[in-house]
Amino acid sequence: MAYADTSEARGNMMHTVKPPKPSRLAAAIRSGSWLSLLSIALYFAIWFAITRDGLALVRPIKFPSPAMVVDAAFRTADLIPGDILATLLRVAIGFFSGLVLGLGLGLAMSYNRKIHYFFDPLVESIRPVPVVAMIPFFLMWFGIGEIGKLVLITLGVFAIVVVSTVEAVRNVPKIYGLAAQTLGATKFQLFRTIIVPAIVPGLVGPLRVAAALSFTLVVAAEFMGANAGLGFRILEARRLFNTDVIMLGVVLIGILAAVVDMLIRRAAAYLTRWSDRAT
């Protein structure tokens, strides 16, 4: 009898013991995410190879080497932190202003047909126009102050977000609305509890594009006239033909844009964690 109990206990242990979870390194290897690090290392290796002393395929003055860029970072160490802060502040204000305005108007246009008919011609007339084409007018209207820079970034983000919001609402399955109305939900409750959460996955891509555009526009805005910022530093370096400082500015803008993109993807993954369970 005791033997039978022991055998039963062993059987239960065999059923309850779980295999150890794979390490993060093993999980990364299986998922293939290590290829991203490999590609970055490959890019830097190619950059180093074509600019190496004695074997340079291009003149260093035209395409500075990684060592020259690092040296430029040390030379400008007292200026670059302030430039990064100024650029990030402009991007943050312009991006979130465009996001709030675009999301608000997009939802309003989707909620009320009259609002849609009123604003749709304006949105469609703004959308295909390159925002940088408005820079001469911004210089005349706002001068070289901060307002013109922020309006430029805000307008670029707004044009992407408002159109994407309207399309995201339009693509929400109608069965969601029918089910909510069957349960007695009002139109406002339908929008607040069903439509708004449902459009988040569809806005992730447009928001990433808008964030990247924000960095493009902030550089253009700082070219308009500024006393700080990575775009300003690049323009000043061009006047002095300091191509290593120019490349440093380009690399820093790329790093900042990549970090912001990663934050958007992380936030989107958290906000849409329910979608993985639903599929």
C-alpha cells in the first residue's frame, strides 16, 4: 500500500515539475533578435573599413571616420548636451501637440458626420503639401523664434495623425458597435469603451512615422534659425567645413530617433497587450 502511495506521489511530481525556462540569451538566439545587433556591428565595420587610414576609399574630409566622430564628440562635449536637450524639447512639444490635435479632430470627425464634412476639405488640402514648403511663410509669420519651429513640427505630425485616426476608426469591425448597441451602450459609451481602445493598434505605425518626421522637421526648423540644437550645430559645422561634427550630429539624431521609436513600440505593446490574448 505504501509502495502504491509512493508511486502515485512520484507520478504527481512528474506531472507538476515544469521544464526550466530558456535563458534570455537562448530566447534571443531563437527569436533572431541578435541579427539586429549583428547588422549594426556590420554597418560600423563597413564604415570603419572604408575610412581606415591608408585604405580609405573616400577622403576623410568628405566622409569622416568613426575615430574622427568620437574625437568631435570630445571636442564639443560642452555644447552637445545643450543641443540634444533643445532638439528633444522641440520634438516633444511639437509631437505631442500634433498628436493631441490630430487625435482629437480625427475622433471628432469620426463621431459626428457634420464635423467630418466641415473639416475634411481642409485636412485633405493640407495632407499632400510638404510641410517644409511652408518654411518661407513661417519665417515671415513667426520669425526665427521658437513658435515657428513648434508650429512646423506640430503641423507635420497633425496631418499624419488626423488622417490615420479617421481611417483607424473606419476600419474597426462593425460587429463591435452592433454588440455594444445590443447591450444598450450609447454612442458616446461606444466611442469611449470600444472604438478608442480598438484603434490603438492601427495608430502604432502612423505614430512611429510621425515621430521620425518630427526629427526631420526639427532639423529643418533649426536650419531656419536657432542658437542651440543638433540642426543648428550641423549648420554651424557646415559653415566651418567640420564634417566630423556634421556626422556627429547625424549619428546623434539617428540614436535619439531610434530611442523614441523604441519607446513608442514599448508603450504600444503595453497598451495593446489585450490584442495578443484575443488572437
